[in-house]
Amino acid sequence: MSNPSKFNDVKEVLFPTLAQYVPIVARVHGENHPEFHEVYKLVDAIMEKANAAGAEKPDLDKEFNKLRAVSDDYTVPGDVCESYEAVYKMLAELDATYHA
């Protein structure tokens, strides 16, 4: 069984940066990478559910499954900036911690 405390620790560290980066990456790369708009929606859903759950572990299996599908398992396209790459790394870490 996964550790909700560890997920909450990682969430507290990553959510502020994701909240800052994701809208910018969507604006900058959304035209050439329309899939990132779906990533944006999923990140918002994950953050909303996780914050609403408080210290409890939220049910995010559906969102992480969709996120992995949309992002091709967090594969960074070759023509994007470091912020895009950072978002995918943070999401992969959050996903791994959630499922640990």
C-alpha cells in the first residue's frame, strides 16, 4: 500500500512549482503540443482532488492513468524548453510517489 504521508510531502513541495509552470508551458507550447492542454486539465484535477483530501490519500488513479497516456509516459518532446521538461519530471515524481 502506498504511503499517503510521503505523497503529501512530495505534493507540498511540487504543487506550488507546478501551479506556476504548467500555465506558462501551456501558453508557450500549446500550439505545437496541443496534448499539453489536456496535461494542464489533468494537473488541475490532481491538485484539486489532492488538496481537498487533506492528509488522506486521494483517489488519483484515473488522472495518473490519463496523464501517462497523454504524455506518452512523461516523454519530453525534443523541441520544448526546460520548463516543459521540468513539469514532466515533477509529474513523473508525483506519479511514482503516489503509486509507491
